Amino acid sequence: MKIVTVCGMGIGTSVLLKMNTEKALRTLGVDADVEAADIGTARGAARTADVVFTSADLVEEIGQVPAKVVVIKNFTSVDEVTQKLTELLGLGQ
């Protein structure tokens, strides 16, 4: 599985979200490649990704991509990322 974490500039918050996504994946025992990207890079990266994690204000900018685009409200919350991954992957059901 490939996950792309996206913020506007691709420097700070997308990297923070990438690290928290990796923590959540380890907790869930799921193997995935996680890449941090700015919005420009994300448009291309999302075409080969399975999942894109981003904020609500960037969803439209990503556009139509085959990846599942998931809104994360709090990029610093490992719990929120874990919950979204659990729902997305159908774990714990």
C-alpha cells in the first residue's frame, strides 16, 4: 500500500502527518510506504497511491485521482490517523 500525506508546501505538516501515519501503521501492524508531498507533487503522486491523507481545504486541489482521499482534521493526532486507517482498512470489525 502507498500513502501520500499532503500539505500546501510539503515541508512541515505533511512530514508531521507522514511520521504520525507511520506510527499508526506500526501500531496496526500494517506495512505501507508513506510519502510526504506538497500539493503540486501530490497531484502526480496520488495517481499511483492507494490513499491520500490531507486537510479538507486541499481536497479539491488534489482533483480526481484513483486514490482514496481521506481528510485528517488534526495532523498531530496519531489517534485520529489510527482511527481513519482502521476504518479504511476494515480492521477491528
